Amino acid sequence: MSTEQWPPPHPYDTLLALKAEAEKFEGGIVDLSIGRPCDPPPAALIEAAATSNLERGYPPSIGIAPLREAAGNWMARRFDVHVDPTNIAACVGTKEFVASLAGLLKLRTPERDTVLFPAIAYPTYAMSATLAGLRAVPVPLDENWCIDLSQIDPADAARALCLWINTPGNPAGGMDDLGAAAEWGRSNNVPVFSDECYIEFTFSGEPRSILHHGQDGVIAVHSLSKRSNFAGGRVGFYAGDAELVHYLSECRKHTGMLVPGPAQAAAVAAFNDDEHVVAQRQIYLDRMKRLVELLAKMGLPAELPGGAFYLWVDAPDGAMALVERLAKEVGMIVSPGTFYGPDGENHIRIAAVEPAEKIDLLFERLG
Ligand SMILES: Cc1ncc(COP(=O)(O)O)c(C=O)c1O
């Protein structure tokens, strides 16, 4: 990240000029840049928010008991992961949790100063370190876009406040060995935070949680933004190591991190229902298949990911050149791989987040 401008521009703001250009196409822009869900959340969720009667008082920062129970039941039902609700706490969507984590861990372990994260990843892991004046140290990925733990310098491990891992991975859909990550964390005495917000959109094998490998020293982070198309509700949770959950939830109470009451009630309804997620999984898969077809027509080979809803596509002439080509040729806006770290310079990320009609438009524009 450049140190010339503080704060740096938000990555997506750098696409505004290209978006204006894409908007000129008849039918408008097809925006496949931000991973923002376009499908509706389930009706039961909206109904629960409207009738919660939780508007008046301050909601508990850790989440109301029914929310923590519903989150625990969901993990047990879907993934055979069993966490006591006392070791589960709410967050206001997971971005704020990720962004604020490094500073809180630094206060707990002042002699350490480093955040480890995958070299191609959701940018907020590194930003968390930057915002706290700490070191952000990327860990290289292997040829399957999985974190290569063997490449962590022992000197960095000794300084690490935490290791972030993200499976299925944004942007490249990598499927990490979470057991190896948990073991690495325990043997190096580094807490491992596993961002599992795409767990329901696992297409290769069974869904993976770090909590399949015990709870000591590890935390799983989950979100309803993608699972239930509820990014606007801002509900997520973190669960696992009892001492870490307790420490973080006590700190977060002081900073006023509270999920609004009606959103908490909606989250209970969301976690209690799996049917809408089954439908959503198929929608993303169908969209990604169509996008792969479209790209093939444009001479751009692409493969379906092991999970999540992004295509990670080769851009041999540079990410930005391909981003511009797609905007100008078909009015499609995508993200340059550099949004996810310098190692992404020869890739773009395409998010399957526009409805089928919009993807049809892209085929029409190709002629
Ligand atoms: C890997 C990853 N983690 C976390 C988030 C944050 O999601 P939210 O703050 O909506 O829970 C995103 C959003 O795109 C993401 O891709």
C-alpha cells in the first residue's frame, strides 16, 4: 500500500471513472466488481426485523441469547461444529471486526506487532494492521491459491499477533487446509482467525471450518452478508477460543460495537433457515457458469472456483488493461487483482453478483 496518501483511496473508488463509461451502454453498467449480493434476503428475515420490538433499548454487544444460540445451532446442524453459545459473540458485519482486530490484539500482547495474512486476500486484513500502526506481513500462496505456511519467516511468526486465513478464499476461491493452519498457530503460539464468510458457497468437497480442528487458539468468523443476502443488516459473529472471545467481546463492549436489535432478530430467522441458502448456492453456480461461457467467447479462459462466488481470471497483459477492456467492450466492471495485493497484478476478479438478465446483456453486447 502507498504511504503517500493517508488515508489511501478506497479501492472501489478508483473505478468510478470507468463505471461512468460503462454506464453509457444501453441497459447500463453491469457491475461485477464489489461482492455485493443482489438477490433478496428470505421473507422471514424481513418479517422478524419488522416485528422484533427491539428498537427501544440498547442491544447487547455480544448479541442477544437467541442469536448466539441460533448461530451455534447453525454451525452444529450444517457443519457438525459444536460451540457453547458463551463462546460466540456478534459483530456488526465482519469488516469492522477484521479492521479493528489488530489494535485490540496489540493491547493484549504489546510485545508483538505483526499481522500475517494471505498474500492475495480481502484487503481489510492488511488494513487492520495499518490502521493500528502495525506491520502487515503477507504470506505467499501456492499454485492452488492456498496459503503456504512453510513460507512464514520464524522471525515474523515470533512477532505475530494473529494469522488470518480465508476459505473459501476471496478472490481466488482457494480451499486451505484449515487443520494445518490451526496446528501452525498452536505450535507457534499465534492465534488463527479463520474468515469463513463464504463457507455456505463451497463447491469443492465438504464445507471447511477451522473449528473442525478444535477451539484452542482459533476463532471462526462468520457473516450473514453473503449467506443470507443481508449485507445491509450488518450481522456477523465470531466463535471459538473461550479466552479470546471473552477478551474481544469485553473490549468491543467498550467501543460500542452493537448490532441493532431488529437486525439481531432478523439474524435469528436467517440462521434458522437453510432452504434459502440451497437456492442461493445454485444461483451463484449458474451465474458463474454463464460468465465462464461469456469469457470463453472473449478468448479469456476461466475456471469455476472451489468456493465463494468469484472468477479469478488470468490477465497476462496486466490487470488494469483487462479491466479497461471489459468496461469498454461490454460495459462490465470488474476488480483488478491488485485490489487484493501486488501479487494479483496478472489477474482480475469477477463477482457473480448481477442477475441473469444483466449477464444476458453482456452476451448481446458481444453480438
Ligand atoms: C473475505 C471477506 N471477509 C469479510 C467480508 C466482509 O463482509 P461483511 O462485513 O459484510 O460481513 C467480505 C466482504 O466482501 C469478504 O469478502
